[in-house]
Amino acid sequence: MFKILKNLWERFRQILSNDIGIDLGTANTLVYIRGKGLVINEPSIVALNKKTGQVVAVGAQAKEMLGRTPAHIEAIKPLIDGVISDFEVAEEMLTYLMGRAQKDSKKLLGPRVVIGVPSNITNVQIRAVRDAARNAGARNVYIIEETMAAAIGIKLPVYKPIGSMVIDIGGGTCDIAVISLGGIVKSKNVHVAGVKLDEDIITYIRSKFKVLIGEKTAEDLKIAIGSAIPLPSDAESVESQVRGRDLITGLPREITVTDNDVREAIAHSVDTLIDAIKEVLETTPPEVLADVMERGVYLVGGGALIRGLPELLEEELKIPVHVANDPLTAVVRGAGMILEDVDSHSDILVDHEDELQHKN
């Protein structure tokens, strides 16, 4: 009888409000709506008119403005290292994205929202995420660690007494977690991810070629020719033409950058990432570690798509390394699965404060 009443209430509630999952990332924000799937995947960038305070563009349109704006327009990234650095701009971005996601399915009440955040962030940072979502129109806000959400999204047995290791290489941070029995056994968060690799490429080209390039150019280089291991000896070197400002003459200049250059640029950061993973493995309990050795490590996030990274990790760790299917959406898919039955996942949520306030 209780189950029937619960199902009836759930159907009634879905008529009144939407369920939204959000992967609030440094580089990209993804939005999932229950019943529709992934509806938004946009860069986490907002362009503001500093004279009027109005939002000029959000997402892809704002990203196109990076480095190209006049003095009165500023393109802002409201998240740094996976946490909110500019509360008001983050709120504007969430309001825009949630409104756009619901434009064809607006309901009477505000949505329930599950948001993924990096592990080991502070209570103040968690509160900032919750408050930004509430101010953007959310009725209930649930916070979950991104590695746990990703593990659920790729259907790992998180509630069983089986050790699983997930590495989420995002834009601002890399989250490393060992999960068993619905909890995180060991975890580490390092600021070595997509944005750091872009900065490495910018620094390397400035040092070697004496040419200054922008963030977008560095990211395009990373995606086009970046790799963690050398190409096979019989393969031709991959190269790309890059335009920037000559630091000596101050004039525009075009240079040729090869895959070897990019690999050398990001090598130190990749080594730092490998050391962090080894540190987590070294402190993992033996029984859980045995499971990880047998089942392997799962890579999610945009960094999982760097050429040669899985092979390099496998060689260094001596453990099988698997790239999850559609690694970019693993966290938001997990958030969506949690929304199917929030009560059964309540123990893995980071924060219940918002829900308790609504019940009181």
C-alpha cells in the first residue's frame, strides 16, 4: 500500500515540477531533465556589460567572446577549480541555463535539482552552490560528489561491498575516488585538469617560441594534437599552425606546433596527476585495492579523451584502465539517475540541509 501511495505521489509531483540534474563544471555546465535526458552542454562562461550590469551572452556565445571583447564587456568564468568564485555571475548563469532547459516544459513549482561538486570542498563552498541554485529558481537542492555521481552514471556497483575507482578529469580539478558500500573510502582532489593543461601549453609556447597565444587557441591545440604518449615510430608527426603575438616585435606571427611540443608542455602536469593517483592507491585498504586491481580504474570527464592517457596510466599503475562510455556526460547522467529515486540515494548525498528546511 505504501509503495502504491509513493508512486502516486511521485507522478503527481512530476506534474507540478521538473527534476533537473546539473554538472556544474569549471569548463562546461551540463543540464539533464528527467524524461528528456541531456538538454544543455554549454561552456561555463558569462559575458557581462560592465556599464549596465546586464548579461550579454552565456555559454558558447560568451566563449566566442573570450579575448575579443571591447572594454565595457567582460567574459567571466564564474567557477575556478570546480567551485564558485563569482556568486552573482554563477547565479545568473544557472538562472539562464535552467530557464532555457525548461522553456518547453515550465511547471507550477520550481524544480528539484541535483548538483555535482568536487570532493573535499568546504561547507562554505557547498552552501554557495546550494544558494546559487535556490536563487536561480530551484525548490529543493541536493548536492553530491562528482565521483560518486559519475560512478552511478556509468553503473558501477557503488552500494555493494566491491571496490571501484573513478577518476574524473574535468576542466578545473581532477577528482580521484575509491568507492565501496555507498561511500568514498579514499579520495583526493588535485588542480590538474583541462584548464591547467591549457596554461601549460601557453607557458611552453611563450618560452620556446616567444609567442603569446590565448586560452581558446591553447585548448584547440590540446584537442587537435595533444597526447600523453609519443606516436608510433612509423607514424607521421602531427602538427598545427598557430597564430599569436610575437613577444619581441609585438607583431602578429604564425608558428608550427607539433604533437611533441604539446606533449612536452603537459608532461609535468600529467606526472603530477599520476603521482596523485598512486598516493590514493597506496592508502587504500588491501581488500578494496584487490578489487580495484581486478576491476580496473574508470576514467570520466573531458580529460579522459586525451590521446594516450589511458595507456600511460595503465603502464604506470599496472592496473587496467577503462574510459567510460561518453565520459563527458557521466556525472550529469548519474545526477539524473539519482533523481529517479532521491530517497534511496539519500545516504550518498553530501548535504540534506535544504530538504530539512523545507520539511520544517
